[in-house]
Amino acid sequence: MNSLFQSNGNNIGKNFTNNSFGNYQGNYYGYSVANTLSDFYSSIFEHKYLWSSILLMIPIITFIALGYSRKNYKLGGTGIALLFTVLLFIGTLAFRAGKPQHYILLVGLLVLELGLIIYFLTTLRRKVSSSMYLDFYTPSTYGKNEPIPLSFYGLSNSSDDLLKLMKGTEYGFALKEDMPIDLGAEGTYSFWLRVCPVNFNKENKNWRTVFFRGNPSTGSIYQQKTPGVYLAPNTNKMIITVACENGPDEGNAVTLDDIPLNTWFSTTIVINGRSLDVYVNGLLERSISLTGMPLMTNSNLMKGRDGFDGLMAFFRYNSAAEEPNQIRNLYEREKMTLEGSDYEADVC
């Protein structure tokens, strides 16, 4: 009995001592936190290649998303190649199966792909060059060899910062001698417009000419003009026409509804054989198949006859059909130059 009582008492005393005022429990809690932190750091060190790869993936995946969101597939493809190389590099380190020359090769690939990424990013941010754009003349300024486009207020007159600016109502022409003369079955025309709402008043009866290339003596907006760009008389529409070997002429045209008013927007026309693609602000808006081969005329490029109220800028011609990533990249550069100018005149 005494031994039993003593045993129970010892047990009670032990339990009481271990639980008094939480001392034992506090020590145990502190010990467990320390162990948890230690285990966590040990886990990070043990899986350092996994954590390193996760940290590397975040900027690379962001870069890939940037490339594809800008419709720049070369940029996105470079990011995917970099992602694959980093994973290969991390995997080789993790399994310790690589030879020294393998590491050197992988490091070389990483450096090359990082260099490509830097190149693409700097290309996106390059300013425009005035040599890429056409000069327009009037009959009076042509004799003096003085083109009529102006530079944007607030920009310097250096070749990298010059921005071509023309009034839509001012008649002008670009000389065919100043444009590439390799006329095949393709070509790219690119320009920015700022169109005033007054162009679409109900009392307007005539189509407003933005520009056309072809025979000026034909009265139709469709015939012998490739391309022709016009504003509708009283509806907020812009029509782009291409003359083809086989009609109907009206079937070889693209109509853009609800174009932006009193704000700058970019339009790119790409003719490539029997296809016509129209891009707005760097993105494909409409694409149609032509009824025949386009009639490409090596003539002056005319603007401003029955001209529109507004402004035109960045007029560019390329005798080749440009790729979507080229169009998007140049749009971004032109947009940055436009936004970097101080030109905010209310032309309307």
C-alpha cells in the first residue's frame, strides 16, 4: 500500500512539476520552433537547385509573357530557349552527372541567350529614324526641293528624332524616285492619322482622300489605285482599296468601322500576292483574299486631294510584305516617339 501510494505520489509530483507554470511546455515550444526553422533551412539547402530554378523562372516566364503579349514570337521563342537552357543547367548540377566541358557549354548558351534578350529589348526601345519615312512635296515646294512635312514641336531636328507631320487637307505627293522601285506583287504602307470628327458630318457628300498610289485621272476610288485610302462622306469609316486584274473592284477593299477620332492611331497595309492584311495599332484587324493579282503601279504617291481634316504622320513605304512582329515592333517605337513629343495641339 505504501509503495503504491508512494508511486502514485511520485507520479503526481512529476506531472505537476512538468506542467507547473508552463516551464516545461515553454522550453519544449522553443525547442520545436528552433527545430522547425532548422529543418526549413536544411530543406532549402537540400533542395537549393529547385529553389534556384524557381527564382530564375519568375523573370524568364515574365519575359516570355512579354514577348507573346507584344506578338513578338522571336522574343517569346528566345525566352523559351533560355528557360530550357536554365532547366538543363540546373538539372545537370542537381544530378552531378555533367563534365566540366558541359558546364562551359551551358554557361555559354546562357550568356548567348541573355545577350539576345538584351538585344531584343533594346531593339524595342530604339527610336525611329527619319530615313525610314517618305517626304511629301507640293508643286511649289518641289521646285525648291523643300519637302512640306514638319517636325513635331518639342523634338530635336536630329535624324533619330525627326517626326513627319502633314496636314490632311494639304495637297501633296511623294516622288516615285524616292520610293523603292522593286515592284513585285507585295508591299507595305504604314502611317498614323489623327482624324477630326467634322469629316463625318451629315452634310458631307464626298469621299475624303487620305492617299492613293495609281492613276489620278480615274474618278472611281477603286479603279487603278493600289492602295487607296479614303474616309466615308458621313459615316465614321475608312476604306482601303486595291485594284486587281479581276474584279469586282468593290470586292477588293477593306472597311474599318468606327476609327478613332481626334486621337492618334496607326494603320499598316500589307499586300502580299492575292492577300490584303490591315493592321491597326500594330495588331491585325482585317484580312481578305483578293479576286486577282494586285495591279502595282510605279507612280507618285498622292495625298490631300479632297483631303481630310486632321493630321498624318510617320508615312512609310516598304516594297516587301512585312511580318507581324516587324509591324508590332515598329508601332511600339513610333508610339514611344509620339508620346515623347510635346505636340498636343488641338487640330480639330
